[in-house]
Amino acid sequence: MSYESILMELLMNSIKSFQAEAILFSGGIDSSLIAILTSKIRPVIYVTAIFNTGNDEKYSFILSKKLGVPCVVVRYDIEEAIDASREIVRTFRTFDHVEIRNDITLYIALKKCKEMGIRKVMTGDGGDELFAGYDFMVRMEEHQLEKYINEFYGQWFFSSSLIGRELGIEVYHPFLREEIINFARSLPYEWKVKRPYGKWILRKLLDAMGFPEIAWRNKEPIEMGSGSSIITQIFLKMLGEEAEKIEKEALKDGVKFWSKEQIYFYKLFKEMFGPPPRAENGCPYCGSPLSQYKCKYCGYVRRYY
């Protein structure tokens, strides 16, 4: 069997094992492949959350129309984003603006699922991590990529799982089934990376199934595809002169922001939890305990590649 055939069979088995009612859908490579394969097994609903104009809506409609599957587009405003950000800071105990900005869209999509009575949801999480979907992974040489995937296997965390649990929704990640993880770890480099593309095998599958417009779209982080990238700037503008006061108070707490976009979220964090904990040899920005590669509080990432 070819690599494409093996992966197709593994994914189909993974999808069949979970009776999903909906898919969190961005029209990206990972969620699109899951959606297409699921459409061969059972009817589902696609749920896409949009803050501002972004490509996720465009590609979601392309796939929805081709497959004849209903797509629910949730358009949210800044007030809903504020409410969601509070819940995310409370749930994850973080003021990492990148994490929160991404999770706002996930939270609102999952909240919509709950309102619709949906209790079982699938995502495309794991595709980037296993098949070299991020730009920094595409730049890696073969030995670097293998080391990275093996070193961080099992340490990946996907926010949708915890958000779903908080909302009473079971979230399943088909790519993270053990057989698929093992397949990805043994897959030759050239089936993951063929510059300028990552996720080569996933792109080939989509193209072969008749979806070239999705197969060869550029990788976009969730905040770009959903249009939520401007939210943190809006929050910062809303603070006005208070932002400078918050920044000064944070310095007294031993917290130095590596992006001013963190200021609004630190305000929420401190209101809920007080200053972050301190640790010897902790994060260089907030002083908190630092894991092997990332600070869970401010989001500072060690250079590991």
C-alpha cells in the first residue's frame, strides 16, 4: 500500500471510532481532510467562528458547497470576545496573548455547538505537529525535524479539549490516535516537507480527492483565518492611558511584557489570581516556573530549533 492509502485507512478508522455530530472547521488542510473523510461515513455539521473578514469563511463555504454539508458560521463581536477572553484566562490561568487570541475563536465555536445541543465534536488538531505544518518545521533539516517531533511527542496540548470539557462537550482529535502518531513518526521526511510546503502527504491526499484549492492554500494561523488577529489591538486601545499604569504595576510584580498585547490579559489575570508565581531560574519575562520549552503564564517560548 502507498503512504497515502495507509494514512487514509488510519484516518477513516479513527473517525469511525467517534460518533461526531460536528467538526470545528476552518477550511484549512487538517480540518478539511477530516471533514471530507467524515462525509463518507456520516452526516455532520461544520462550525466556523469568524470575528472579521478572513479566509476561513471563504474556504469553509467552498468545501461546504462541494460536499453538500451545512456550515454554521458564527460571527462574533468585540463584546463576545471580551466575555470569551475572561473565560479563557480563568480556565487556563494565562495571560499569553497568542494563546488567548486563538482560543477566543475556539471558545465561541464550541459555545455555539453547546447552544445547538451538540455534545461530540472533532477537530483537525495534531496535523501540524505530526506532519510539519508550521513554518519553523518546514525550515528544519531532516534530523532536526525528527528530533523535534520525537522530543515533543506527548507534550502537545490542544486548548479545544479543555474548553470543550468546561462547556460539557467531548472533543476528539482524529490525528492523535496512536496508530496515526506512529505512522507520522516513521513517515519519510520528503512526505512531510517538500519546500515551500509542509504537510506534503495531506496536501497530496486533498488534491487527489479533488480539492486543489484547499490542498495548496497557504498555512494561516487561526487568528489570521478567523480575522481575530486585531482583537488584542482593540483591547489595548480600549484601555487607553490605563495600559501604562498596568504595565508599571506589572513591573513591580516582577513581570515584563514581551508584547504590549499582553497588557489587557494581565489585567484580567491579576484580578482573578494575583501576580503569577515565582520560581528560581524561572521565565525571563514573568519569573514563573518554566517548562522544557514554554512558560504557561506569559507564553514565552524557548528556542528549541
